[in-house]
Amino acid sequence: MYALIYDTQLILGPIGYNYRLINSELEELEIEQRVSSRDYENVPIQIDANTYVLPAIQIIPPHDSRFENVGNFAWEIIKENDIPVRVEMTYPITNKSLETIKEEYKQQVAPERWNKENTTVTVTLYDKQITVSTSRENRLALVSKVVSDGGIHNYKFDDGTWVEILKTDLVIILNEIDNVVQAAFDWEFAKLVEIDACTTGEEVYNVILSESQV
């Protein structure tokens, strides 16, 4: 990372080396000198008596991102023999509020519910076990059959099984799917309630959302 310093002021940084952006700032400062696309190899660069392109060192203390935030940096120009050689940027660590921790953790609940909602269910029809997707797209396809005519449909299910089904069969399948989907939403609601009841950040992250956490 790099920084542009002018008259002991931080003009740019920390940034990746971007000579166009640096040159634009030099133009704004009415400085005639320019840097090239390869000048990152020469950093630290003294542009003039008051202007430098320096390495930017970011100092971020160890922290737990579940419970702590990284604040805005304080910066200091480090000199050697009275010549600027780098800029050190030190970031403070602050504690997150319990409500922030809860809201961030809650964002993981809906994706887990989606995984539970989008699975398969096994239904027995006419002595055949068929595997049916519970995805929203498949549910809509089945509903469209239910609201159409009441005849017999040759229907191919996800496992490749063909079955002649009636409207009443489709309703049975949809009921099985609805049970799975409702259970997923009930699980989501229960987890949100469990998170809200937590009194510490550690308790929040002890709420199990997936098997990988067990």
C-alpha cells in the first residue's frame, strides 16, 4: 500500500499503487512533476521538497471480527535522518454492541433456512417411491398442474421416475413439500427468537445454525 504526502499532510492513502490517481492529485496541488506506472519500484519517492510517495504500513491489532470492529486509522510519518520514509497507519479496535452482533449473526439464518427449504422429499404413489424437489421452481410447476385440468398427467420426477398422476396425487405431493418448507420457516423463526434471547455475544455465536458447528 502507498501514501501521497504533501507538506506533512496525508493526501492519499492507503491505496494500491495508482499512478494516474497520484498524478491527478499532483496536478491539483500545482506540482509539475509526475510519476510513472513503474515508479512503484522506486518508492519512497521524493517529488519535491514537500511531496513524497511513501509506503503505507497498516497496523491492525489482532481482533475477533465477530465481536470487534476495526476503526478509522491514525497516521504518522516515519522519518530517517529527517527524511520521510514511510507512513504508519494504526487502526483502533472497538467493541461491537450486542445488538450489532445479533443482527450480523441473524444474516446467516436465512441462507441456512434456504438450504433446508430447497431439498428433496420422498413420496409413495401407486407403490412407487419418488423423489421430488422442494425448490420453489418445482413447487410452482406442480401448482400449475393442479390448477389446470383434472386429467391424468405423465409426470417425470427428479429421480427420472415417470408416473401417471391425477390432480389428487399432485395435491398429496404438494402437501408433503409444504410440510418441509413450513418446517424450514419454523426453524428460521425459532433461531431468530433464540438469538434475540441471548445476553452476551458469546451466547449469540453458540446458537447452532448448521451441522458444521456441532
